[in-house]
Amino acid sequence: MARYTGPTDKISRRFGVALFGASKTLERKPFPPGQHGAKNTRKKKSDYALMLEEKQKLRMQYGMLEKPFRKLFAEAVRRRGVTGEILLQLLELRLDNVVYRMGLANTRRGARQFVGHGHVLVNGVRTNIASYSCKPGDKISVRDAAGSKQLALRNIEKTQYATAPDWVSFDQETLAGSVNRVPERSEIDPQVNEQLVVELYSR
């Protein structure tokens, strides 16, 4: 599936938020990229521009292109509840994000690659679809292969100080974990106002 593979620091600088994790570049250059970025003389943004920016931030943060992101939003609309919150929950329950939350990768990009290369089992079945939607009770484990385990252990060393949220569990000894429940809004930090995303697609 197609995905954004361009520079992440430029995206973070454009929005002024570290969307892809801590960025020293953003600390050194806290202004938009480009020839006139340092002048920061941009005009006041319209309501539409603000809504579009929030949507782009959320989409980029989870590494999605517009078409699959819009399909996920349509699924959120179909479900009962607060659309913005459901959208965030659907994003969090993507397999690549679950792998990232478990600490098997230090970035969502890395988690997507880890899944795409076939290192992950879902309920004992090898699954290489990063957009696979996990459900409470799903068992996520690393494939029983030397290469997969070695890569997983190397990634865990990079993320050992990161705390996994309560809605997932992971055992570093067995390299297996599970999705305990659907995450609550307070456990998700997308750095966006999801209500503006809902308003954008509802126009």
C-alpha cells in the first residue's frame, strides 16, 4: 500500500509540532521550512485552513494517505458514539500502531516496516497488513524466527524507557502481548483537535 516516505522533520516544522517523536531539528529551527520560514510572516489562517491543518497533522502522524484515512473516517461515522473519539480509537487499533505502542518499534514508521516484513503474528497467524484493525483480546506476538526475534530485541532496547499504555500488554521475555481493551480518549495524545477534523469532513 502506498505511504508517505518523505522527510519527517519538514512536516513537523511545517506544523510546529513533533509529530513523529522528539526532533532536535524542530528545537534548532522552530519555524516553518522554506526560504521565508524564518521570517514567519504568514497571514492569519482561515477556519478552513485550520481544519485542514488538523486533518493533515493527524493523517501524517499515523502515516496514512488521504484515501484510506477518509475510509477510516467513514467507518467512524457509521459507529455509535462521538465520531472524533471513535476515529482516534480506530487509528490506535491499527496493527502498526499497536506494535509501536508495545515497544516493538520506536516510531510508527518502523512499526509499519516491522509488520510489513512479516515479523508479526496476530492470534498465531502471520499478518503483514499494517492497517489490520485489532480487537480487544487479540494476541500479538513476534514470529518464531531468529531474524524476527533479533530485530524485535534490538528495537526493544531503543524503547525500553517508553511506558506502554494500559490498554495493551507486552511480555519482553516471550515477545508476545495482547490488546486488552479499546483505548480511552484520555489515553490517546494525537496532538490535534479531532473535532476540527470531523467538521472538515462534514462540510
